[in-house]
Amino acid sequence: MENKKLFSILAYIGLLWLIPFLAEKNDPDVKFHVGQGLPLLIAGVIVYVLNWIPVIQIFAWIISIGIFVLSIMGIINAYNGVQKELPITGKIKILK
């Protein structure tokens, strides 16, 4: 059970989502959290690229704070063992 929590939490921490994806890909709880964390990673990469455009930097900074908050919400849900979709990015399904 503790490994499942750890893997679910790692799904929200940048590239560390690969660890639970490869180690526990058949566990439905871990797979759910990987599916929630992956759009956050993609959004973070997009914001990182947009941050190089001077006019957009302030908006990219605000969006990155939002991504951080969503990641914290996901980590809390994973720690509590809850499968709750995140606001905004939760409906995005990248993994089947």
C-alpha cells in the first residue's frame, strides 16, 4: 500500500512520472495518477518554452504557479488514496 502511495505521488513530480508508469502500469490507482500528472508535465514544458518570449513571461509565470498548485492538489489526493480529477487538466486523457 505504501509503494502505491509513493508511486502515485511521484506521478505529479515532473519526469518522475516515468517511474510509476513503468513500475506499476497495471495498477488502476497508480495509472489514474499518472494520467493526471502527465498533462501537468506537458503544460509545464509548454510554459517553460513560452517563458523565453519576453511579452508572455508574466503570463507564463502565473500559469506555472497554477501548475504547481494543481500538482500539490494531486499529491494530496494521491497521499489520501483518492481518485479525484484535477480542475482544468483533469479531463485531459493522454493515457488509456
